[in-house]
Amino acid sequence: MTTLIPRPPYSDAELASLYPPSLHLQQVQILLRHGERTPVSARFANTGLAAYWPYCSAVSRFRSAVLVPPGPDPSSPSSSPPQQQSSSSSSSPSFSELQWRRRLESFGPNDAAVPATGPDGSLDNLCDLGMLTDRGRETTHALGVRLRRLYVDHLGFLPASIKDASSFMYLRATPIPRALESMQQAFLGLYPPHTRDPDFPPLTVVSRYSPEETLFPNDMHCRRFAQLSRAFAQRAAERWNDSDEMRLLTARLGRFMPDDSPKVAVDSKPRLSGIMDTVNSTLAHGPATRLPRDFYDPKVRQIMEKVSVDEWFAGYGESREYRALGIGALLGDVVARMVASAERNVPPPDTEFVHPPGQQRSSSSSSSSSSENDDAAIRFGLSGCHDTTLAAVLASLGAYNTESWPPFTSHIAIELFRSSDKPPASSTPPPPSSSSSSWWPSFLSPNKQYQPSIYRKPTPQLTPAERESLEGYYVRLRYNDEPVTIPGCKPQGKHFPGQESFCTLAAFKSIVDKFTPRDWQAECRANIKKAAFPEVKEPAGY
């Protein structure tokens, strides 16, 4: 699929069912795919498709932090030569902003440098490959607006205005710019400028060194996962390349393929998934960047998505190792944050849970004296990631029940609920000093007084008291605003009575524990000489 068409806002009846009065929302973690972008590679120039797309106004408005060295202005006549100035200075370096715009340059005749131009001859607003476009910024901002309508306006789960996001939010993005920019656009929709304090401090956004990135399946830096990915891709090629479906694609699109790769195939050049990438990217934008209409035939697109989903995501549903190396570390972090929140059992700061219209509030949902700076329990998480992240999460939980690719600006909301009859914690640790401005969750900080006992402790190793601390908590996933049901949560006792999409926290943790790596980097280097496929399929979601 290409651009996501959001479903209408929930009705009062739907809200009453999705957020029953006997459950109180305690934590939300959002994983969002970036918005619309340009293709990651320039393809099909032979059809007249321009290589440079004029849909990125942001490149005319760049700002960079530039260092202003301490000491006298070197341009001043009275300034001493650098060698005569003291090597030490009490002044600290300061930073300023440098505003600039970017233009692209390309090869011309005889390799002469020439300005790159868009399909209309324009020089400005030209996108890089894989760059978030103006349309992508619009749709991710709109997602933030929808999140605000739900979690602020309808549920009262988040405060309407804020002084400091670091007191309750966890913001993260992959190193790929479109993911960061999409997360920022969604935050802007969730908390527009007028809802933030005049002295609102800069946002803290978490990122990782690329070899340690787990917010998407990192085959670039996980050798064993790359090996598994290639094996499943090869299996898909063997399964589909000689199929009737692929022959139909070749009949419709073969004349646009390169002379040295005239047949459309899983592993053709460009690969089938690459063809789909260009189709989806062009379909999301204007008429100046369109392929011939055969590419947009519904049957053609349906086959491309079906085969590409099999190539990229089937491994998560069949192999525990595939799940562990591809997405297990991320889901382990997600579960750890929920467990930390459950162990603390800290109600939200300065907010009150407001039930949908017509529902009765429970006195247990009122706010407590918990400090606004209590960073031990994350209240709301927003992570900018990718299509491969969302599909990997759902497939690893046995819940990717579609042959469609995740559209641009898709998201998964992972919600933690507490039962209204769950008694408050018998004791809670003292909140941090009011002067604390740390954004880092204390369950990961060795210097904090509070250390949760469970964290990533495998479920079979939990003590009876630790198991009891998880009781009364439920987890529910919504993919593009539709509830998701996990197979292992369907048995009696593993879900909220009458609603299978509400998995008990204990059951959800048990499912994820089975493919959460104990040492992701070590496991990425292990089993290199072993077969890629398990001897017997290892179904996901149990």
C-alpha cells in the first residue's frame, strides 16, 4: 500500500468498548513508520520518470548549529594574535544557528558538473533519494493531531499543555533522517506550539550508534540476521519466480525492465520490492512523477505486495531466531518499560483519566502526588521507525494477518492498562529531587535508588511475588487504529474477560520473552555455520 487513509475518529460507542471503565490506561508506546518519501533508488528513467523530485521544501530552510569560539572577535583590529592569547579561557564556547539552503548537482556532458533539475526544470526544493517529502510531513503531522484528539481530548490520558516533555515522554528515532523528521512532525501535531510553555526546553531525542540500532531489523550490522534474511529471500525467489503471478507481472511490466534483466522476479534488477518501492512512492505524489499506468493496475500492485511481504516478513512467523535477531531486542525494551510501569504502579502526574462520554469515572483514576519529574516510569513513547519495524513487530507476535505492505505513516500503539480493582502499590520509592531534569528512565540507570526486579528476567525465572506484581495489567496493540489479537492471548485466563485483544501483561511478556535476546550483539555473531531454516516451523505469537 502507499498513502494511509486514516479511519474516521472513534465514535463514543467505540471508545466505550476500546477503553472500558474497568481498565485505566497507564502507558502508551507508539511506533510510527515515516511519512511519504522519494524512492530509495532512482529507477525507470526509461519511462521518463525524473530522478530529482521537487517535493522537499525543507531543503530551502536548513539550520545548522555552528560553534562561536570564546575570546575576542578575531576580526577586531585590537585583537591579539592567536599565539599571544591565553591558552585557557574562562569563557565557554557558544553556538549560533547558520541558515542555509541546499541545491543538488549532477553530471553533465563530458562529466561536467551541472545543476540538477526537477521535471519542470526547477533548481530548488529537490529531494535526496529516500527523503521525507512535504506530503510525508503533512501526514505525520496529521497523525500527531489524531493522537492528541484521542489521548488528550477524548481520554484525558495526556495533559493538554506541557512544560517539559522529558518529564514523561520517551522520544526516539533511527539514524535515518526521515524517521527522525516524521517523529518530530508527529510531536508537533500532538503538542503544537501554543500548548507548550514559553520556556519549553529543547526536546531530548534518543538515538543509537548504527551497529547497536534495534529500532529496525538491522541486517547491516547483524551478520547472522543478514544470513537468515538472504536465505528467506532466496526461498521466496524459488517459490515465486516461475509462478503464474510473476508471469503476469512480466507481461505487464517486462517492457520497462532493463535489457539485461527483462523478466520481473523477486531477485531481478531492480528487485520486485524495489519496483514496488517506486510504484508506492510515485503514487503518493504529484502527476509530474508518475510511471506508465500499467504499474498501477490493482492486480499488479496486489501481487507485488503479496510476494514482497512473503520475501521480507515470512521469517518472523516461522523462526524464533529470525524474530530474536530482527526485532526481539526492541520488543524486549518495550516490555521492560511496561514492566517498570507496572512494578511502580505510579498514577500519571498532574492528570486525570477521563472516560469517554457516558462512562463513569473511578476514584482510583485520580492523580496522585507523584512528582512531575519522576522519570522512573515512561508515560508516553514516540519512536520514528520504518515499515520493516512495524511488520516485524506484528509478524513476530503472530498478528500480521495481511498480504499488504505497511502504508506510509502507519503506526502501532502499544497500550498498557491497569485494572480498576488493582490496589495501589503498598509502597513506592521517593521521587527524584525536584531539580532533576534527567530524561533517562531510572529502570535503566545504575545510579537511581529504584531498580525493578524483573526488567528482562525470563518469565520461567520469576518468583511468585514477581509474577503477582504483573497481575491486573493488560496490553493491547492497535495497528492503524484497529485492535490486534495475538494468538497466544486467546486462551482463557490470558486476556481480559470478553476481549481477546487485551492480553494479560504476564502472557504478553511470556510470549516476547521467548524471542528476546539476552545478548543481541553476541547472538548476531553466533550460529553462522548453522542452517538458516529451523527443522520444524516455530510459529509466532505463543
